[in-house]
Amino acid sequence: MELLITGATILTCDPSEPDAFAGDLRVVDGRIAEIVARGDGTGDDPVRSDAGDRLGSPAATVIDGTGCIVLPGLIDAHQHMWEAFAPIMHPDTGMGPYFAEWIPKHAPAVTPDSLFETTSGALRRAIASGTTLTFDWCHATNTLQHAEAALAAAADSGSRYIFGYGPPVALGYYGSDRPHPAELEVFAARFDGRQGSRIRGAAALRGPDLSPPGVWRDDIERARAAGLPMSMHVSTRRNGPGSITALHEAGLLGPDMQFVHATDASDTELRLAAQADARFVVPAIAELITGAGDPPLRRMAAQGIPYALGVDTALASPPDMFSQMRAAALLVREAPWVDGAPPPGSAYRRILAAATLDAARAAWIDDVTGSLASGKSADLVVLRPLSAPTTVEEAYAQVVWSGDAARIESVLIEGREMLPNARR
Ligand SMILES: [Zn+2]
């Protein structure tokens, strides 16, 4: 199977593969085979018409990318997808009412069937807005069948997917001294040796913010023994700083850890985690809307610490990554400009990296996806911006500021067209 995208501005988001102001991208058997630049980025190199002859066989599917931007598929590194049945239905209330009222009302009512429907619908909407991978931090794991239902939904949707096996919040696990459910090991066994596939597993743990010390230590050791990387919420305004310090003092920090929020973590804690090669996800819109704290994006950018972006919850955040990038761009750009130069980390290519390669790294899958380079999976978006870009740098900014589901011409996952009925 061969597919060719011609004449597009190609933003590779990959340090080893140069961007192409005008270029062609060839996909063979689901992987990127070749990216060929046709211009030097100045915009005055004429687009040649023989690309199909040079690059593709006559049988190849050809997408005319003229006037379009090709970018890696976007990655939502943190969302509780089971909550997506109620988009923006929790306005003007914060985390207190969410835990005290919304969760007790809705979490026990989730069934495997309803979880399948919600997850399937949310993943399809995510794909339509350019998101090719979602890390689903699922705390609606009321039974093992719930987890199976979410995995079935992911398989059905065609999305790339990481299922974070969380503690069932409906059963009172948050803040309790019960160990993480034993189904974690059953779940992990399903993925034994299959972490290279489109659907992967992780442990979604309570960590020091939401469980007592003996419990979080055991949970972490169990996840490691089961061969699962792990994600945990740390240091929101509700809990304050200290979790990363506690993990550091326990000698447990490591590259298999992903920290979500860290809004109230100190600069020292951010550095400690980064030095241990732990990963960060900052779902900035949800943090601001629910009062979880100030997104630590400026502090991370100032220290050169990479981060991923995420939706967190459709209850309090638009479920597309273009919105998340716009919020991040504004937050980072709020830092002082020095000598007329924009603040550290505010270049639009850095913002797009937070939803592509850095997000793939935060989900331990950057060897497979997150950038456009030879050999990587053909997970990508073809976007038609408001006007054709005149430079590569302009194209990065256009992705952030004019990116929208309505402007997407094509989404590929493993080289497969996910929106066959999109306008073209
Ligand atoms: Zn969350």
C-alpha cells in the first residue's frame, strides 16, 4: 500500500528530519518512507509537477497537498475519556464539587457498555480534530470488564491509544489505604510483549497526592514488576507541593513516570523530576477552569524542561489539541520579552512539539510516532490553513492559530485514511 502527499508544507517536528516548505511525503505500508523537499523555504521555488513520477508508483493514492500543511498527528497525553459524555457540563465549579458531587453521581453509573460508547465516540471526535493518540487515564475501572470495554472501543475507533489502568474512583479508592486493584496485573499480562502495537497499557496510579506512603510505594513497585510505565496526578492546588520530593527521597523517581499537573510543585521539584527523566503533562485549560493551580508552563520553559499537553476532561476543557496549543502559547508568551525577543520556549515550533514529539515522549512512544521521519508510523494531519503559508515558521504559527477540525483535509493513522468522507 502506497500513499503520496504532494506539494505541501511539511512540518516534521523531528530534529533529524528537516522541514520542507514545499515537499512530498511518501507512505509505504503504514510507515513514512521518504520526505523530499522541493524548495529552500523561501517560498519562491516553483512546485514541480513530476513528483508522482519520481516518488510514487502509478498505483499510489495521491493527496494533493498544495496550500496545505502536513504535521504529525496530535497527541492528547492526558484525558479521562469516560467523562466525555458530558462536555462542558461542569462550568463554574472547581475540583471540590467535582469530587464531592459529580463523581459520586456519575462514576458508579458507568457500565462497560456505556464506557464503550463514550470512549468510542470521544476517540472518533478526537481523530476528526487531528488527534491520533490519546492517553486515557481511566478511573472508571469499576470492573475488569470496564477496562476491556475501553480497549475494545479503542480498537473499534482506529485511534492510537494508551489505556491507563486507574483506581476505580466510584469505589472510593481516592485517598484510601487500599492497594491498587489486583486487576492491574491481569491487565498488564494482556500487554506482555505487545507494547509495540497500536494500543498500549500503562498504570494510572494515585501516587503521593492521593494515597498514603506505604500504599503508593507498593503500587509503584507493582507497576514496575508488571512492566507498565505509570502516570499520576501530582501537586495540584488541592494538595500542594511535596509529592515529587517524597518520590525522590524514596528513590523511586524514574523515566517510567509521568506527572500530570505539577502546578504547585516547586522549581526544585520540577528539576528533580526532569533530572530523573520523568515526563510531564500540563492540561492547562482544565487547570485554569477548575482552579487546579497555575499551569507551570513558563517555569518549565525557563528551565528547558519538555512537557506534553492534554485535555484532561471534556467537562471543563475543549476536547481538541488545537485549543490546548493556543492556551499554552498564550501562557508561555505571557512571560517578559527580553531585548525584543519572545520568552523562552514560546516559538510556535516548541508549542507544536508539546502536542507531538514531546507528548509522544511523555507517553513513551516517541520511537513510533510524534514526528514525521523515515521509518516512523504515518500518523499525520493534512491541514488547510486560512491562507497558504509563505514560510515554514509561518506554517507553525498557522497550525496553532488557525488549526481547527473544519480545516482538516485528512488524518492518517498507520497510513490509513481516518476521514474518508472529508472534503477534498
Ligand atoms: Zn486528570
